[in-house]
Amino acid sequence: MSFGLSLLNLQIIAIVMQMKRINRLKIVLAEQGKTGKWLAHALGKNESTVSRWCTNEVQPSVETLLTIAETLKVDIKELLCSTQMCNQDDSIQI
């Protein structure tokens, strides 16, 4: 059983490492001392939805990103990863 569990853990790690970081929402919230719970309440969204955005599991629509930027009082570009920077470590292999 421990071998199967270790293999499962490695598979999960591989999947997470392959996920592309598209948004910086979690980082911007942390910089402002705000939480996903706070943002969910401010936007009238479910906390689990905002959590999935923060982990880049799913992405908010462009319209929602604009609303988030307005809510956080940042330029919308601050919510997006640069194609030159955020995914440069994606070549790491397990």
C-alpha cells in the first residue's frame, strides 16, 4: 500500500507542476493583506470559486478579472502573469 500511495503522490505532484500559472491573484491578495474569503464576499462569489482562481485550477473570465482589478484597485495587468516570467520553471521534470 505504501508504494501505491507514494506513486499517487508523485502523480499529483507531476500534475501540479504541469499546471500553468496564468493569474497572480493569490500574490496580489497577499500583497494587499486580503484573503480569498474577503474577495469572494466583495464580488458576491463562492469562496471555493475564488480559491480555484487563486490556485490557477480555473481562470476567471476577462470581465471578472476587470471587476477584480477594480475591487483591488490595481491595473488588470497586475493580475496576469507575464509570459516571460511566471512559467519559466515549467520545464522542471520529476
